[in-house]
Amino acid sequence: MMKTSKLLLAAGLVLASSSSAAFADDDKIVIGGALSMTGIQAPLDTPGFNGAQVAVKYLNDNGGVLGKKIEFINIDGKSDPVTVGNVAVELIDKGAQVIVAPCDFDFGSPASREAQSADIVGISTCASDPLYSSWSLGDKQFTLSMWNTTMGATAADFALKEKGWKTAYVVTDQFIAYTKSLSKYFVEQFKADGGEILLEDTYTNGDNNFSAQLSRLQALGKKPDVIFVSSYGTDIGVIIRALREVGYDAPVLGGDAYDDPAMHEALGEKFGNDVYFVTHTWMGAGADPEMEKFIGLYKEMFGKDPDTSFVSTGWDTIMMIAQAITAAGTTEGAALAKALEDGNFKLLTGELDYGTAEEGHVPNKAAAVIELKAGKPSFVGWRKPESLPKP
């Protein structure tokens, strides 16, 4: 984490932990965050935290919301679901009016459950499992991300319809709901498109040993056209390197967990080729007309360009909350949830239109496809499947 980020985080933690009074008053709107600054979730949540900081400064520099300043107070969820839930309780007890939850169902849902219990809106920056829905979390809970139905289907359509890859080997990390459902929806769509799955295999996060899977793959006697790997954290790089080192040079395809500059660097020029992933946006020209402005604001605050789309999910979450509060005229839970349902939001991560609570608050959204070349990402383009697997 860069020094500036540490300073901002430290300031937020001091404010959140030392104040015995409520956060909120009549002159400000307080948004509470339980994003994880440490642990396995940090590579997804820390960029979102940074993007949120940029959004808060931008809003306050331009008059705030409803004439009030926005204050975003984050307490480290520590990549631990129990801690995340406890953090949300602390923030709500002290007056947080909206909760921002971590970028994953397993890690983030405890925060949204506490928000629902308090009758306030909770939004995950980028949880993509369809479990992150009003069906399972309540009528005031949302995620900014597309669901894995879209992410998996986009990957499958890209593989077969655009690239003509007709056979696939699929590896599913058994780590969390995200990794399991992403493979599930990829497989469903790939088969529906007419593709053949040669083998569905599993992996356990943290094993750092892919030899058993390689043996099963080699026993097939034929090489797949594409390899779909749904994993998390540094294990993605471990798996890709293992495949490449024994001669499997087929394109590798995955989801937004690949959107990690540390993983790209670990693969490097030798192994970081013919790798494609579906994610939230492209942090450069061609993604959105407002991207250049955001990159300038981010660079002004942090001294460098953003290097992952997870940064934009934090900006978008805060900006969308601000738009919905303006439309509702209040932070009251039911009214704010209605404004989110009724709104159509033009974001750095694409245009977003939520379904109703009865429809799960499904986030209707496009996806960005990125390619790694010599360890460097490049933008393939926006994609939105014509049909989706049922969540």
C-alpha cells in the first residue's frame, strides 16, 4: 500500500476508533466502510478505498450532497467475516447512514446483513456472486458489480463466439462462493454456446501445488483450446505458471480477480501472455468519457496513475450513493433503496440499472475484457451477453 494510502487509512482509523460520540450530525452525511486493508481481500478492497477517497474529496470540493459534506469512515475488516460484521455494527451504532461493504459475498455480506438489520442501505464495492442480492441480504442491499452470471457468460461468449475456442479445461478454486459460481456460469454458457468441457477440476486455495491437476489434464490425451481458471489472490499466478512450465500454451481465461498488478508482475513477460480476464472497466482511454478526469483526480491525490479497475469501483460506489441521496432527498433506508432501484447510473464501470428487490436487485451491466501481453494489460473492449445463465 502506498504511503499516501497509509496516511489516509490511519486518519480514518483514528477517527473511527477514538470518537465516543456519534459520527453523524446535521452538517454531514456519514458513510461507513468495512473494507479490508489487510489480508487476502486487501488487493481488491484497498484500491476501492482509495477510489472512494477521491470521490469524497471531489464531492466535498463541489458543494457536497444536499448541502452537506460527505464523510467516509473506514475501519479495517481484516479479511475476516466476523470482524467485518463487528465493524459494521460499530459504524452503525455511531451513526453511519450508509454502509460500504467489502468486494466479495463471503467477506462482505456480514456488513450488509448488519445494514439491513438497521434499515439502512448497504452496497458492496464489487461482490459478484449472485448471493449478493436482495433475495439473500434484504431489500436495502446492493452490489455495484455485475453478477457472475454476466462475468462467466461474457468469458464463455468471448471464448467460443469471438475466438472460436471450442474445448475448455476448467479449474475451480474451492475457496469462496465467488470462485465456485464463476466457473459454474462459465460452464453453463460455454455449453449453451456449443462448446465442450473436456474436464472440470478443482484446486484448494493456498496449496501452491498444481501437480495433481496437471496429471489429470495430461491424462486426457488432448490439449484444450482454452483454459478457464477461477481462483483468487496469488494462486492465480501459481496455476498459470505451472501450466505454462509444462507446455500448456492455450489461452487462459478468468474473472476480475485477475485484475491485480502484483499478479501481472509475477507472471512477467515470459508467462503473462495469452491471458484474458473479464473485469469492471479499463483504466485508460476508450473505457468511459469521464475516465481521464478521474485518473487526473486520482493522480493528484496519490501521485501515480491507478493500475486496477478496483479503484474505479470505490469511486463509483460513493458517486452512485451521492446521486441516489440527491434523488431521494434523504439517507433514509427505504427511500434511498427506491432511488437506487429507479435510477440509471452512468459510471466508470459502465451504465448500471438495478432490478427491483423482487428481482434480487440484479445489477444489469456490461463487462470489460482485458488481455495480458508480456505481463501488461490492454483493453479488448466492452461486452454484454445477449443471454445469461439463471442465477
